[in-house]
Amino acid sequence: MSDILIFSVAFACLAFINLYRLVKGPTAADRMVAGDAADTLICCAMILFSIFSGRGIYLDIAIVGALLGIIDTLLVGRYLEGRGWNDGAADRH
């Protein structure tokens, strides 16, 4: 029980540091990295809550959240790069 409390406090501290970077980030890429880190922190917090409550449904939600975070990172990274979905498709044909 005390281990989960220690990890929860550590995640809360990391979340506040990450929130500062999300708001104050000088570039859009910095904000994207902070958003991705927030997604990772939320998934880890759901895993901790799953261990604490003894219910496995939160693990499934954490896995789906992590997968959506990966897709989000890919989409926003492509947007920040300045390429659209079909820019590279014309070169392949």
C-alpha cells in the first residue's frame, strides 16, 4: 500500500512539471512532447489504480489509451512536419 502511495505522489509531481511544459512550451513540438508524456502518465496512473482496486478493466483502458496516444503522436507529428496525407502518394506512382 505504501509503494502505491509513493508512486502516486511521484506521478503527481511529474504531472505538474509536465503541465508547466504543456502550457509554457515555446514551440508546438515541445507542447506535443508534453502531451505525449501526459498520455503516458495517465496510462501509468490507470495501471496503478488497477493494481490498487484489483480490477483488470483499467488495464484494458490503459492499453487502449496508449494505442490512441501513439496514433495521436503520429498524426500531430505529420501535421507539424507540414506534409499532408497524400503528398508522398503521388511520388510513388
